[in-house]
Amino acid sequence: MTAGISAVQRTLRAYVDLPVPVRLLCLGSFINRAGSFVFVFLTIYVSEQLGFGVAYAANCFGVFGLGSIVSSLAGGQLADRIGRKPVMVVALFGGAAALFLLGVVRDRWGFLGLIFVFSLAIEMYRPAASAMVGDLVNATERPLAFGLMYIAFNLGFAFAAPVGGILAQFSFKLLFWGDALTTAAYGLIIVLFIKETHPRLTAATRRETQDQHIGLANAVEHILRNRIFLLVMLATFLTSLVFMQAFSTLPIHLNQLGFSKRDIGLLLSTNGILIVLFQLPVTHVLNRFERVGVILVGELLLALGFGLTTFAVTGPMFLVTISVWTMGEVFQAAFKQSLVADLAPLQMRGRYMGAYSLCHAVGLSIGAPLGGRVLDQWGSQVLWLTCFAVMMAAAAVYRVVYWKQQSAFLANTRAGST
């Protein structure tokens, strides 16, 4: 018993010792995510409440993805150019304003336009925030910092899904207003308590690093020459194609099977609850292993979980499938961004994170409407079996990344010995 308590204390101490700004970012992420009701119930709101149909609902995710493509690139570039903090502040307050307007718009084209504006604003936040976390901690601490950020994100989701389901029974406007309020609250935390962390722009290092800015053309060339990072981007894109089905087609599929909005919210909240329970200890234990190997195991669990959804028809069966792919998410969540931060030069960290976010954005843009069309035309079995195949392809790409990293390590070891 004593040994178990001691192990828990050591695990928690590793996270408590993280820099205060990292913990504040995690707090803000929790507050923001706890009110992210709109994303969970967007497909149901658009298809049923507004009466625009399933295909239109899936297209909303596609439009969101298109805006995310632009904002991911712009967010990374601006985070390296003008700093992490201003990008995050503009993104969060701009996203809050767009959410408020989405709650009152009823026109098809107007709604799509606001979805695009919302994605342009809010998605600029991600590469800047990831770059800031990378600035604040060293390589050993990065999985812990990103893991804590991820658990805060998903602890918020564990609140958002069931609470959103309850609020939706009364009025969908409450979802938009609550989401806007919590998004603005996160922006206020950054304004009041977070300082700029970019080495070139901080007072302590501005003089030493002012001439080290890497231009956009050189940054693109550098990324295109980094073959390992390009493979990571490909695998991230394939994973995003599948993972976005959990928040686009899966709610529709559950609704078609007769599950209530409350039941859908409770089932989806399983994802956040399991992450809250397991993310910290799993990341702490797995931090001693090679990062790509851990990510690879996570990809295989994601493939298994989404593949098993083919055969799920009852609540307990869906609970099992969600639990399996959630553990795959737990295995890799903290290590993917850590891997990107390790691969990125200091002065290009924002743009590497932007390129990484871009893969998610493209996956969202293509995956959500494509998944909706497959579900609509060929049914759920074809959809989930296809998801399994795509996830296995992503796992194969990470296997190649692992081989390449091992080959590079052996080559460097031989060169050092001679």
C-alpha cells in the first residue's frame, strides 16, 4: 500500500513541478473545453434543428477543415514572427465572437460562412499554444507537459458532452453562448497571466537571437527536406481522417440507431473520462520508452477500436469500442507533439507545429464530409471497416518512421565511434 501511494506521489510530483505557465495554459484549456458544446452536437443541430440534412452537417466539418488549413499555416508563421501570445489572444477572442453569431444565424450560406470564420480564428491558437509549451519545458518534460495539456482538454470534454446533451434538451442557443463565454475566459487568462515565450522576442534573449529569424521560404524548404517529419505528417493526416469520425459520423450513427441525445453525450464522454483517469499515469510510465514505438502501439489500438465499431449495436458494445480507441489516443497523445517539438529547430517550432496542425485540418476537411457520404450511401459497416484499413496504413507509416530513426541512430553511433 505504501509503495503504491509513493508511486502515485512521484507521478503527480512530475506534473506539479512543471512551470507555472504550463499549468495555467492547462487550466485555460480545461475551461475552454468544458464549454465546447457546439463541436459535439454540431451535426445533430444542423441536420435536425436547422433541418439542413446529414450531408450539409458533414459539409460543415469540411468547411471548418478548409478554414483550419489556412489558419494552421498562418498561426504557425505568425507565432514564429510576432510571438505566441498575441496569436493566441486574437484566436480565442475571435473564436468567441464567431460562436456567439453562430447561435443566431439560420441562413445556409451564412452559417457556413461563420463556420469558416470560426475555424480561421480558433485554429490559429493551436500551433502557437503547442510552440509555447515547447518553449517552456525541456525534451524530457515535453511528454509530461503535453500530456497534462491533453488531460485538461479531455477533462473539459468529459464535462462538455453530458452537460451539452442536457442543455440541448432546452435550447441549442445555450450551447453557443456557453462555448463563446468559456473561449473568451481562456483568452482573458492569457492576457492577464501568460508572458511571451518566443526566445527571439523575450527580453532576456532578444538581443542574442534577433538575427536568427528564418524566412517562410527557407522554413518550407527545411520542412520538405525533413523526411522523417514528412512521414509523421502523412501518418497524422491518415489518423485524423479516421479520428474525426468520432465527432462527426459517430454521433449521427448513434442517432440513427435510436440513441437519445443524452445517451450520445454520455457515451462520448467516456472518451474524456478515460483520458482523465489514465493519461497522467500512462504518460509517466511510457515516457521511458522510445516515442515512435509508443505512438505505433497507439495507432494499432485506434485501428482496433474503430474497426470493432462495425459490430456494435448496443450501449455496452459502443462503450467497449470507444474505450479501445480512447486508450490508443492515450498512448500517443502526449508523444506526437513531443516528437514534433524534438524534430523542429528552435526558430521554426511554431511553423512545425503549424504543419502538424495542418495535417489535422486537412484530415478534418476531407474526413468528415467523406465519412458522412460513406455512411449515407454505403452504410455503417463500410464506414468503420474503411476506418480500420486507414488506421492500419497509418501504423505502417509509423513503422517506417521507427526504422528510419533507428537507422539514423546507428549511423550516428558508428560515426561517433570512429
